[in-house]
Amino acid sequence: MILQDRLYQKDEIRALINAKISPYRLGFHADDVRYIVVQKDSEINDLVRYLKSIKNPRYSPSIVARLITRILTRDQIMADF
């Protein structure tokens, strides 16, 4: 199913679609994440702030710190190849 962004912005449509696809969620743990890729360097700080703001018992400060070390930029990847 492909959903246009403008439709996904409508709360009732988003809730309906999320309920429909809920049984197909991809489950994973923080230890499964090897890379977090962002477009450019300027996006890293926002992502780090977001990760540090996570208040969930499943994600201890050490897990969050490990996730932060896995952030790469597309530009870094392109420069390496």
C-alpha cells in the first residue's frame, strides 16, 4: 500500500492505516541497530537530542550512548566509497 504524504497528515486516515498495518510491525532491539544514517551533518545534533530525550526503561543511558555512536551521514558514506 502506498499512501501519499498529504493523506498521512490527516489524523483519522493515519490512525486507520496504522491499525491496519500494526500486525506487520518489524520488531527490533537497540542492539540490532548497526547504523543510523542521516542526510547531512546538520541533522546529527537534532537526532542526538532526540535520542537523549528518550525516557523508556528499555533504553538505558548506555544503550542511548551506543546508538549515538552509530550515527553516520550520507556524505560520510559517499566519501568512503
